[in-house]
Amino acid sequence: MFEWNEKLSVGISEIDEQHKKLLEIGRKFVDVLESTESGYDEYDELRKLLANLYNYTEYHFDYEEELMEKAGYADLHSHHIQHEKFKEKISEIDLDELDEDQYIYTMEILDFLSNWIVNHILKIDTQYKPIVLNYLSKEN
């Protein structure tokens, strides 16, 4: 889970590096899950990870969308909506519920993250790949 492989590459080094960072954040959630399973209180760490996830995805989404806009990607609006839905889902996480049952709630977060990140990269991000790569080849 949350392991990089070449199928996830969009062929744009900066975006690939950002995707690797998102996977790294996902792996940190796995570490926390294992700790909560052992009975440790990881509430503070979970809050930090959620803030880190939100902030980093905001940075990544802005970067990615700016690149798509420069490249003239026609489906930018629907891509942006996908990004907004992700940020909304993360911001709606109930921290009180998280504190009450850290293990179960972290499992739910991990399920959402693992599905969203991989599916988004494989199904949605790969759609802009040819347009953005074409744009970048003309820029260089």
C-alpha cells in the first residue's frame, strides 16, 4: 500500500515527485494505524498528518492545475472539481470521532486515501499527461 511504481508515473518529474510525497504521507498513516492497533494514543500525530496531507495536497493540486492551465488542458474544470472534493473530504474529518476511536477512523482514512490517490493518478491524472508533456516539450 502506498508504494510507488512506474505505472503511477505521469512522465513529469516534478509531479511524479509530488505523487511520491503523497504516497509517503499515506505510509505515515499506515505507521500510525499500526501504533493505534497496539493501543497507543496517536491523536496528536493524526492531527499533524491530516494537516500535512491537506496542506501538501493543496500545494500539489495548485501546481498541477497551473500546469494544466498553461498547457491548455480542456478538462481542467472537472479535474479541479475532483481536487476540491478530495480537500473537502479531508477537511470534513471529525476530529472528535477520530479521537474516540483512532484505529477505526484511521482505517477509514487509509481506505479513502489509498483508493483516491492511486485511482486519481491512474485514471484522472493520466488523462492530462499527453497534453502537458506536449506543452512542456515546446517550452524546452
